[in-house]
Amino acid sequence: MTKADIVELIAEKTGFTVKDVKIVVEQCLTEIKDCLAEGNHLEIRGFGTFKVKNHKARKARNPKTNEEVMVPARKKAVFKVSKELNNILY
Amino acid sequence: MNKLELIESVAKKTGQSKSVAREVLDSLLDTVEQTLVCGHTIEIRGFGAFKLKRRESQRARNPRTGETVEVPSRFVPVFKPSKKLAEKVDK
């Protein structure tokens, strides 16, 4: 399932034009990305929360060469599923 | 940020009404949900992918009573951010 498929599906379900749906979907995604980039979290009730988590620097090993490398501390976007959605998937 | 703020911001920037923004967002979330329920992966280029991952059954302890309980294996959804998003976040 790709973005084009999703947009078409949404257009079909809602009855809006593909063009309008595409603009709104793109903006939704951009908005979520920008929100995360600023370090804020975004909670969507009944769906889940997107937030930024700090990961500490750690040692890792390159499995091919067996060489030890340092992974620097970084920030990662994580998604925590809501209880409601989790119960459906369970 | 919550859903309402997201809807308001999207409506403002796209020039669409809030009800349109809400309906499209709801439909988008519903699509992601349904795809996962069906057991499929949903990938949105430039954003990330939602997948289901199997978690094996494990033993856990009820912290109050101290008794050991078996947690059955189950599927948990995971989100893998796209490279673009990962880079954007890690700045």
C-alpha cells in the first residue's frame, strides 16, 4: 500500500476529489514531521502517539567485518500505539 | 500537539474547511488501522512504514501478587521512520 493507493482509497471513501485529498494528506504528513522535527510529540486519541526519543551513544559491531563502531547519541522518532488500536490488533 | 490542533493547522494551510481536513485525516488513520488489522505493511514514502511485529510469548510476574503469568505471543505494531524523517528529527 503506497501513498497514491491511500489517497485514492480516501477519495473514494469520502467522496472528495483526489486532488483535494492529496493536498490534505500531504499537509497532514508534513505537519506531523515538522512537529517531530521540533521535538514535540503528537497525540492522536484512539490511534497513538508520535514522539521523539533520545538514544544514548552505544557500541555496536559491524557484523561483516567484526569491527567495533561507536553509534553516536541521537534522536529517534517513535510511535506508541494507543490502547484502543492495540486491542484491535491483539 | 493533538488531533484538533493538527486538523486546524492543516485546514489553515491547505485552505480547506476543518470538516474536510478532519474527514480526510480520520480516513487516513482508518486506512492505516485497517491495513494493519489485515496484517499488511503500510508504507508512506518520505514518512515511514507501519508494520506488525510478532512478539513471542513470555513469562511475566504480577508485581502485586508475585505470581508468574504467561503472556501469550501477540502482534504489536511498529513504526519505522523513513530516512528523511529520521534525519529531520535527529538534528
